[in-house]
Amino acid sequence: MLTYTTTVANETGVHLRPAGEVADALLPLDCKASIVKNGRSYDAKSIMMITSANLKYGTEVELICDGPEEEKAMALLKNLIESQES
């Protein structure tokens, strides 16, 4: 299991398009992937769950990936949360 704590870097937060791209990329991976915000866990393989997390600029989150492809999943999640591109 991999865990990583980081902060949303994009000034517009995590919005629908990048959330959808990451959820689609994570879906076929053989692992669980979650974003934890304020103690609540959101399934990162679901675009609806990612967007319902309301990840605004400066929000601190914990990323958790567990399974055979956890490293690839973690790289995708880190890119989603730490990217400064819209």
C-alpha cells in the first residue's frame, strides 16, 4: 500500500475534465485508489466521487493506492492533484 499527502496545486481546483481523464485511466488498473479529504475517503476510479470531493486550490489530501499496479495509480493521482495546468 502506498500513501502520499499533498495539496491541490491548480488555482481552479480539480474540475470535471481532469477528474474524468484520471478516473478513466485508473479504472482498468488492478488496485484500489482513493483520495482522502478531511477524513472522508473518495473512490478515485469514479469521476462522480472525485468531483464530489470538491477539491479546491490549497486543499490538503491523502492519496492511497493498494494493489499490484499501485505505483502507476499513485503517479496518475499525484499528477491530477499537483498539476498546475487547467
